[in-house]
Amino acid sequence: MRDTSKIRTAWGAGWLWLLPRIAFVLFVAAVGALLWLSERTVREEQRAILISDVLWLEQDLRFQLSHNEELLGQIGPREAATPEIFEAHARTLLANKAGLRQILWLNADNEVKRIFPGFLDAAMVGEGQNAIPAPETLRLARSLGNATYSPAYPIVDGDWQFEVHVPVFRGGRLAGVTVGLYSVRHILNDAIPWWLAERYRISVIDTTGNHLGDRSKVEAAEDVNGYEIPFEPPGNGLSLHTAPYRTPAPLAGRLLGAALVLLAVIVLWSLWALRRHVQHRQLAEAALRTEHAFRKAMEDSLQTGMRARDLTGRITYVNPAFCRMVGWSADELVGRAPPMPYWPDEYFNETRNMHDRILAGQGPEDVFELKFKRSNGERFDVLIHEAPLIDAHGKQTGWMGSLIDVTERKRAEELAQQQQERLQATARLVAMGEMASSLAHELNQPLAAIASYNTGCLNMLESGSADPAELKAALAKSAAQAQRAGRVIRRIYEFVRRAEPKSEPCDLAEIVDEVLNLVDADARRLGVRIESKAAATLPHLQGDRVLIAQALLNLVRNAIDAMRALDKDRRVLTVAATAEGDAITVAIADRGCGISPAAASRLFEPFYTTKPEGMGMGLNICRSVVEAHHGRLWYEPNPDGGSIFRIRFPLPPP
């Protein structure tokens, strides 16, 4: 009995000893079974979701491709006739992000008439090495009258491409074929939503198992969970293969994970801190690259030349505009010390002195002008502005100069000045031509008097009763009349001769008297009474005497012409000249018909005139002359009827 009880006690103790182990094994087995069942359930759910997602993707792709077929079929010969309209339709299609990379329009003769974007490349498009895309597919589409897809073929960059040919009919006849070129890579990148790409690796494969394109972010699981479906409507043996990404297996030792939590938290925190540091650094580097690219693009697009020099005068940077300006490349200029190859020999000392002044900080604050030399020896004028280069610590590291080629502008200004001078000379000749009859009458009087005095002297000499005193008096009067005619001729010559503009002291009162003497004959012939109210003495102006006289003569003659239709007792011309502070003001007033507000706003425009025979340049020339002397010319209505033109000339500083 003792032996039996011992055996039972030993068996009970052994059972109790084995029970925890069995329980542990059973627990492990149960946990393993639970994990296996959980994993199986998860896989079945994942596969169901996968099939649902793939079917949805296939329907979405089918819808997008069919929708593109409809849009391609809307491009007809009328839309393709104009490049802008065709390009607008093509841009709309490409903007749909459905994998289209290029659109072509073929006429009824299979000739490519339109393509967007870019140009047709036979090495990239079509089944043959010619300019017609996929000829076999094209013939099939034309014969069936429906959209037809070509087999996929490789193109550059490891991508694959297929085409859709959509025949377009107008009036029951084939008008042409619209061809859309699909990139497999573009379809996968554009048509597959991001959330689907986050779950699966999606591939397009052919009948031989070749991968034509993938949309994947990591390696996918190569197991039975993958799902494959025909890629329609392109077809031609293409399939859409979808495989879920590899997912980490459930942790068998979840109990051990508790012991690693603290370490994992520390590691994760360290990685998080390191990641933030790396992100901040990457953001800073990206911002720096973006800023550098933006500045470089901006500087490269400038037409203004940019040149940077250090404190010793050595060139550290030039932009493309500066290189084009001087004809030397950046490699030839950067790092070069003075003297520079674009300094002309004949202006070397002047250029070197300005260079030294700038480096010493004594250069001009505003722009200045220099002569430069191109690599072909041509000289040109540049307008330069120099500014100090300051680094991030506020320290000057050099000088940055902006340069503008003003050669053509200076030539244009010189040509405009020459044309202006010719126009002014022509205007003087026209004015004198219009005054010719009056001047002829004025010259006729002294010439007639000279002839009369000479005849009287001859008669006295022939009669033998000549009195020397009478002869002397007659000859003196004849000489006076000759001097009078000479003065008239000299005034005309000085006014009409063309000479270079010059700046000299001018007596405005004397100029006014000369102008009034020139128009006196015209005024008397037309019955115009001239009232001169110019001060006897006026300060001298600095300017061109002939040009000022021309401006005054034009205004006086305009005033006389404005009073032709008035009664003679109202034909009064008033010319006043007074000194007011630091300027002299001349007022020319008439009592004519005046000027309407509409005409007054355009008085000084070139070629605008209210006279039937006028050129429309008189007042414009007057304003140009006055403004060239830093003055101002304006119009005011006369309270007594008519017009008043006022000129204000500034006096030179004392």
C-alpha cells in the first residue's frame, strides 16, 4: 500500500510539474494557432479587398481610356486646321492626367498634320521606322471605323508605349484619324490614386511576363496573394498585375516586446530627433538650391550686364548678358585682374582712373558712362552703376556693377537731333518763303530810292549845273538806302542759314526787335498793328540766338494769321517781355478767333494743324526749342478774345 501511495504521490508531483510546461506549450500553441488564424483571416480579407480594388481600378482605367477615346474623336479637321485650336484641345486632353503623352492628327491620306507636344520621332513612335504611327493599327482602325489600340512597344528611358487610333468621320466619310500615344509609366503614375499605390505594387505585364511598367514604392510580396486581370481596352495580351506590399509578420514574442518597449521608445525618440534635424537641414539645403536657381535664372534672363569684382579688382562673376556684350566668355573673364581685355587702348588711362576710384570707394554715386571694346575690336558705350557687395556679416567683399549698352540709343539720339535741326532749318525756309512777297516789297523801296537818287545825280551832271553839296547829299541818301537793304538781306540770311546749335549770351529784347522787324512788312500789308511792350533792358539768356528767334517768329506769324478775318481796327498784336525773378517771360497775344478746348489739348502734337495748308510742325518745333533751353511754352485764352502764348526762359545762375 505504501508503494502504491508513493507511486501516486510521485505521479501527482510529476503531473503538477508537467502541467505548467504543458500549459505553456498549449498556450504557445494556442497563441500560434490564434496568430495563424488571425493571419489567415487577414490574408483572406486583404485578398478580397485586393480583388475589389483591382476591379475598381480596371473599371476606372477602362472609363478613363474610353473617355479619352470620345475626346479624341471630337478633334476633327476643322479643329486640326488651326494650330492654336488643336493645341488647346490637346492641352485639355493632356491635362486630364490619364497617361496621354502626345496627340497626333492624320488626314485622310495618312499624313501627319498636327502633333502636340513636340515633333514626331520615328524611333519613338509606331511599329515601323517611318513617320506614320503604328501602320497596322491605323489600317485596322480605318477598316473597322472604331477606336483601335496598338500593341505595346518600348521607347526611350525604359518606358513602354501603345497607341489608340480613333477614326473621325464627317458626313459619312473618313475625315482623318486622331492618334493618342499612351505611356505605360504615365498611366500608372497618373491614373492610379495614391492610396492604392500605398497598398499594392501595380504592374503592367505582357504575355511573356515582361514588366512594361510598375507603380511601386517598396518591393512587393511574391506570393499567391497577387491578382492578375486583363488590361482592357488596350488588350493585345497586356495584363494588370497587383501584389500587396510585404507586411511584417505578427510578433511571435509579444511578451518579449514589453521588455523592449523602453529601448524602442528611446531609439524611436533618437531617430525622431535625428529625423527632425535631417529634415531641417534638407529644407534649408532645398531652400538654398531653390534660391540659387531662382537668382541664376533671373540673372541669366537679364539684358543688363552684371559684373562682380573683389576688393583688388579681380573679376569674380559675370552673367551671360555681360559676356554677350563684350564678346568674351565667363571662363576667360572670371579670375582675371586688371587691365581688362575690354578696355580700349585709346581710353585706357580714363578707364583705369575710374577703376581705381571705384575700388578706393570714391566712384560716382550715380550712373556714369565709359567706352568699352568687344572681342572683335568694336567700340561701344556703356552706362555703369557700381554698388558695394556686402556679405552676411556686414563686411564689404567687393563691387557689383550693372552695365547697359547705350550705343544704339546714343546713335538714335544723335540722328533725332540731326533730324530736328533739319526740320527747324526747313521750317525757317518755309516761313521765309511765305514772307517773300512782303520782304520783296520792303527791299523794293530802298532799291527804288537808290535808283531815283542816282538818276537825279546823273541829270545834274549832264546839265552841267551840278552842285557838289547837292550831289553829296543825294549820294549820302543813296548810301543810307543801300545800307537799309543790306540790313534786311543780312537779317534774312542770318535767320535761314543752317548752322550748328550754339550756346551764347543772348539779348532777348534785341531778338524781339529783330523778329518784329522781319514781320513788319507782313503786318503792314495785312493791316495789323504791333504793340511792343518789351522792356528796354532785359537780363541776357544763355542759348542759341537763331533758334530762339525762330520760335518767336513762328508764334508772331501765327498770331498775325489768326487775325486775317477781323476788322482792321481789331487787328492788334501785343508782344511783351518782362523779367520776373529768376526768369524772363514773353507773352504774344492776338485778338483772333481763339482756339477750341479740343484743339487746345493737341496744339503741340506733331503734324496736328488747324490750317488747311499747314504742316502741323510749327508749334511742336517751338516747344522743342523752348524746352531745349530749359524753358516752358504754354497757351492761354485771351480775355479780350483770341489767344496768348507764353514762354518762360530761366536765367543762368549769377
